[in-house]
Amino acid sequence: MKRKIIFLISAMFIITGCKEIVLPEASFVPSSYSIEIGQTIHFKNTSSNALTYEWDFGDGNSSTEENPSHTYTEVGLYTVSLIAANSEGSDEVSLDIYVRSKSESCWSELAN
């Protein structure tokens, strides 16, 4: 009788003690990597296994939307970061967006 009880307790521990850990993976795609000042850029969140999102647009603005849009008001190179998180942890990814003046053509940017 003792062997059956020990086996039952061990089986209960194994069944309830194992939990698969699923970490999030952050990723996103911008509508463009180069925009004109004043244009709105849209970000498509392609993260997996995430429940919350923290965006940093690199110009002092941020968002917690899943798929945000943003309009830059100054020319420059901005690093956009996304932190995707769930109860198990978080992951971060960043990429650069170039905001050009209205007089600067896309061709001159590519030539440089």
C-alpha cells in the first residue's frame, strides 16, 4: 500500500509542477524606413507570444498600442524600439527611421 501512495504523490507533482515557459519575441515592420517630415508612419507589430507592448519612437514619444502610428516633427534619424512582454519575460527590438525635410528628395538620400 505504501508504494501506491508514493507513486500517486510523485505523479501529482510531475503533472502540476511542469509548466511550459513561452517567452515573447518582439518584432515589427514600419510602413517605410524613410519618411518626409510631417508624414505619419505606421508600425505593424509582428511579435509573437506577447500580451503587452511598449513603443519608444526615439523622439521622446511612446505608445502602448499594439500597432501604433506616429508623426515626426523634426528631421533626423530616430531609433524606434519595441518591448514585447508576457508573464514569463520580455524581448526588445529596435530599428532606425530616417525623417527627411520636404525639400530633400528620396533620391538624394539613396545617393548618400
